[in-house]
Amino acid sequence: APAVAARDAQAARHALALLGDDPAVAEARLERADAPDFAHYSVDGGRRSSGLAPGPELIADVMFDGERVGRVIVLTSRTELVARLLHDLELVLAVLAIALGATLALSRRLLEGLYRPIMALSAAARRVREGRDYGVRAPLLAHDELGQLCADFNAMLADIERRDRELESQIASRTEELRRRNAELSAQVAERAAAEQALLASEQRFKGAFESAAIGMLMVNEARQIQHANQAFSDMLGYPPEALKGMTLRDVTHPDDYEGGLYQFHELVAGRIDRYQIERRYVHREGRNVWVLCHISAVRDAQGRYEYAIAQVQDITEAHQLSRELSYQATHDALTGLVNRREFEARIEYALEGTWRNGKEHALCYLDLDQFKVINDTCG
């Protein structure tokens, strides 16, 4: 470009001659606007043969200080270009062949090192999934990351197999425990059913004995309220069984006898005694007194708490009347109705004991009837 700008044709031709080192250049020339053939170069100078087949022209502008000062035209040799292209093509083909061989070798290596382990691992996973067989193991076909993956997969299967055995053992143990518990429960149910049947039979027997008893029978709660009475007790006091239910013992007991027996009943409820016996007067519905002998016992729950009391009531009115008559006859004179000597002495002794015990004073009056001995000796 400086040679063209300075109009130095010799320097320009020397610059063009440097293109002769490239065998593809057949001819070159420099043109200026004012000199179309400013500098020229051709292979006819004795260094190259002029019989080369002409090729395409290459044209480029010559710039100097940002201004176009001319252009260079280069005429190429087709023969040399074709030879160069063939040479480059040979190089490219050689590179492609090498690359293809390397690719095939790498693919085979990848096939052996990547595909086969992955397929083996996939086959093992499929067998585990389909057969639930945790004893399957993936073969170790590599010693790289895939080999480590297969090893970890096998370790996972071994852990799952161990846990599966433990779970099966636990299931078998729980099944045996459940079978044993079921057997125990069945035995308990059968035992409870038998106990309930026995209790029902016992209750029916008790109810039959309670209702058909020849003596009066009561069921009394903690408040001394009658919960149930049999027919014999109802007949004893003249009340129907429905009327007796809900009444208290105070309602049917003589007022003078009610306080007697309260202490024993409280002891019975508290659990300090299990039974007691008392003689008292009940009041008939018509108002007359009925002497009774009561045998009272407690019924308690499994914890020993009071539930109710069973009272067996025997009518002893006639026996009590007979006892009073016998006692009267034993202590009184049959003719006069006065106390006899034995009763008189007993009363004197009781009075004297009262004097000694309480300091009370007593008076004794002696009456003498004239000629009474004659009557006594004659009439007794």
C-alpha cells in the first residue's frame, strides 16, 4: 500500500513477486486510478510454467491511511487449487477416519462400561419388583461409579432382606401372640358365659326361694328402705308387695322398738359385722302388734362394699304370747293373781340391788289380815 501511494512501481512489483512463493498464484497486478497497469507479476519469469490452467480471480482494494489508493488482482492456478483441495480433503478424510475409529472404540468402551452395568442393574431391579425376591443381587461389571452404584444397590437389597426377615419374624411372633390371646379370650368368654349362666341360675333359685319362702323375707338398702318383700312378709303385715316397696323399716316398726337395732344395722353397713339377730314388734296394717324374730345379713360386692341386706322375718307372736303366759303363771298365784313367793323375793332382791347400785330408797309395807290364815289353809 505505501508503494502504490508513493507511485513506486518497482517496489510494487517487488511486493507482487513475493506472491510467487504460493504455487496457486499464476499472475498478479496492481492498478491505480490513473495507471491501470501500475505493477504486474507473472509466472513467465522462468520460475513457473505458463501452461497452468487459469483459475478464478481474486480482487481486493488497496487502502492507505483510510483511503483507497488502488486494487490488487490475483489470478489463481486451477490445477494448484485442485491439488491443494485434494490434499486438504485427504487430511480431512484422515482426521474423520481417526475420529470415527476413536468414536467406535469409545462407544464400545461405553457399551461395556456403561450400558451393560446399567442393563444388569435394571434387570435385577425388575426381578426384585416382579418377584419380591430381595435375595437378588446385581453383578459387579465395573469398578467405577456404576460399580459403586451396583454395590450400594446390593447393600440396599441386603438391608431390605434383613428387615424383611425381621418383619416376618415379628409377624409370626405377633400372630402366635394373637392366637394365644384369642385362645385366652375365648376361654375367658366361655368362662364368663358359664359364670353368667351359673349366676342366672343362682339368681333364679334365689328368686324362687325368696318368693316361695314360708317366712317373711326383705331386701333392705343402706337407708333401711325396703327394696323387695316376698308374699309371706306381705301376708304377715297385711300390705300388698307393691305397697311395701319403697317403705322404710320405721314405717312398719313399733315406735318403742325402732331405736333398738340401729347400732347393729350401722355396724352391718360399715362392714364390722356380717349379720345380727333381733326381736321386735312390727305394726300390722290394721294396727295390731306383730312380734317377729329378724335374722339380718349383708350382701356385699367384690370390693366388700355394702349392696343390700337380706332380712329373714319369723312371726313369733303366738310364741311370745305363750311365753308371757308361762312367765305370768310361773310368777303369780293362780287363785288370787298376786305374785307368788319366788317373784316377791326376786322383786325384793332387785330393789335392794338398785339401792346399792343407784342409792335409791324403797319402802316395804306389811299388811296383816285377821283370820286370813283360815282362808289360806282352807282355800289354798
